[in-house]
Amino acid sequence: MICRLRQTFFGLSEKYTESVYEQFFYLKYYGGWSFTEAYNLPIKLREWFVNKLTEQLKMEKDEMDKVTRDTKNFQK
């Protein structure tokens, strides 16, 4: 007999698994981490690094936007 109910009480949900892989990608793409390094981090430490990387990239983007704005104003 086949059970047609989705298993939600064993293992991780698809949504959670995807969010973890998103964190791995983010750390790999923007932070230069290897998959193994990201995978072996404790969850809270991995989340901390993702948050810090997000803050850093936002700060760099804001600085670049400011320089671009200042350059445009200077050229006028």
C-alpha cells in the first residue's frame, strides 16, 4: 500500500534544505568558501557568516553608490 501523504516529520523540509543550499552558494560565490567548509560549519556560525557577508556587501554597495553620486554631482 502506498501512502499519499507527504512526509513532514522525518528529515528536513524542502524549503529548509533549499535555504541551506542558498547559504552554501552565497558563501561560495561571494565569500570564496568551499562547499566542504560551508557544510562543516555549525549552523549558528554559518548563519553569522552569511549575515556578516550580507552586511559587508551592502556597505560596499552603499559606498559605491555614494562615490557614483558624488562623481556625477562633481561633473555638473
